[in-house]
Amino acid sequence: MRAVFQICFVEPRIAGNTGSAIRLAAATGAHLHLVDPLFDLEDSKLRRAGLDYHDLAVVTVHEDLESAYAAFDGARVFAFTTSATRRYTDVAYEAGDVLMFGSEPTGLPDEVQHDPRVSDRLRLPMQPSRRSMNLASCASIAVYEAWRQQDFPGAV
């Protein structure tokens, strides 16, 4: 059975953000994909942010982006970037969609954003002259919009 939706962090750098994403995946039923290189997954900040949700989340670590794309099994991939013109609310999300985010200091590289396997580039609106928002916060906003559009399957 295909996950309600999928989250992909490409080369995340901050363990606490990834820990928060593990908790988000567990709470929403998303499948979290992490693309190497990564920090040590035994990092105390990762464990602390994920609390006791690690066993409740579906997390796959991929050695590279190619293996992540293979695991997406043809699902639509939405690359989140501050350089996009379309908003995340402009999409009608479908089961299995992938919400892809880049690393904290740099975001997604141009070649990833423009890869032909990326269905669309999306942005979260924010005030002018702001560089970016926290990675885990961005993922949460997008995931909850996708889940809301599907009427929160599996939620109580």
C-alpha cells in the first residue's frame, strides 16, 4: 500500500530538524526518506527531537538521490524552494506524492530543482527580504496541507 504521502530531506544537516521530521512522519503516517550524506543517526539531538516516535515512523535512508527516486515508484515529486513562483497551496495533492526539501544551509541545488523527475517547484509564502524558514517547520506546513486535502486519512 502506498503511503498517504512522502517526505524527502536531501542531505539534511541539523539532527534536531530530522528528529522533528521523524515525529511528523509518525504523527501523520508519512514515509520519511533521508538522502545521504547525513549526520550520525544516533545523534542525541536527533533522538531528543524525535522523542519516542522513532519506532512509530517509517524512515528510509538512501545512499544517494538516485536510489530515493527509485523508491518513489513514479510518484509526483514536489521540490520546495524559495525560488519557486507557485505556492504550496496551488497543488491538489494525491496519495503517494513526495514533498522534497533541501539541506538547511543551502536548500535544494538547482540541478535537483530542475530534474525532469520533479513535477513542480513550490514555495511557502513569507515576508519579503527573508532568506528562509526552519526546515522542520516548512515540512510540517506542507505535510499538513497535503494531509488536509486528503481529509486526514487514518487520523482520529
